[in-house]
Amino acid sequence: MATMIQAKALGKTVTTTSGDLTILTDINLTVAKGESLAITGASGSGKSTLLGLLAGLDVPSTGSVALAGIDLNTLDEEGRAKVRADHVGFVFQSFQLLPGLTALENVMLPLELRGDRNVREQAAQYLNRVGLGERLSHYPPQLSGGEQQRVAIARAFACKPDILFADEPTGNLDSTTGHTINDLLFELNAEMGTTLVLITHEDRLANRCARQVQLAAGELMICGSAAVQ
């Protein structure tokens, strides 16, 4: 099976007023095409930093990351941005929608930036798929938290990414809405064969992934198979 993410001896250290702070140490991780992986761990363990490095949003202090077979260490920010545009989708806890754009326009935007054709039709199709066919012209402040996350999921999958990174995708939602969003995320992931990497503190969500890794104090402590749903 093809490898979509390969991290080797990955480390991240930042300089603070108190001196150097090591966030991640010697992370080695491989994620296969179509695999679902949960990154778990306590607050401050380095989960979001690891996701940022794997997605090419940040650069490591040591080691390397290959994304879709491309060594990110050989690229500048513009090159990494192109890799993300070509291969990666994101779903964030805070939704990251533009409040001045409608739901339809929020989903259309990355497609337009990529130069796709028929972007309005594509965006409408995915919003219908997530159950927001009647909310196309609504702006984010007019939508509930669950509806905003549906827009974010539609936006991510409309780009047909090879890899989807989700950072606490249900962290701002109530339990019932969160379960609905989780179902939708995994349904679309299964339909499209996308590689899914998510950060979560929820055991229920982590257990739906094929594999889990746990971070503790910046080190990879546990790798194993998860229960199926």
C-alpha cells in the first residue's frame, strides 16, 4: 500500500525567554494511503505541533516529512503551499470560515483559487451532501456550530484531498451534534478513500480510526490498532 505521510526522526524546538523548549523529539511515523489515524495525548503533549509539521504548515527543527511522496524539507513556503493545495484538506475546531462569505462561497473559494471549473456546482453538491442544501446563501453567523462544521467539512472534501487533517473537529460542539459530525466525517472519508489524520481527546472518536498514536511530553509512546467503531 502506498505511503502518504512519512516522518523520520522529527523534532521541534522553539526558543523562549527561558531558553530552548523541546516540543517534539524523534518522531517516526508512517501513514498509508486510505488509512485513518488518531493522534491522542494530553494538552501540551505536542499534538497540534505534530499535525502542523505533517501538513507542512510548520518546519521541523530536526528530521524530515514526506507528504504524498514529496520531501517537504526541500521546499520553501510557496512550494509547501502548493503541495497543500494539491493534496491536503483541513477541518479545524474553530471552523475557519470567512464570515463575509456565504456557505456556498466559503466552499467555492479554495476551488476557485485552485482554478477548478464549475465551482458553484461542485460546492453546492457537497453542501447538499452534508445536508445544507437549504443553507447555501446563509452566512456563518447565521448558522449553528454544527452547521458551520458541516460547511467546513464540505469545503475540505470538495477539494478531493488525498489527505485530510482534522484538529479536534468536534471540540466546539455539543455531544449529539459532535456524534453526527463524526459520522459524516467517516462516511465521506470511506466514500472517497481519503487518508485521515485527526487530533482528538475523545476516546470514542479515536476508536473509530484504524490506528492510534499517543504523544506524551513530545514523544511517541503508543502505536496500536483501534477498535472498529
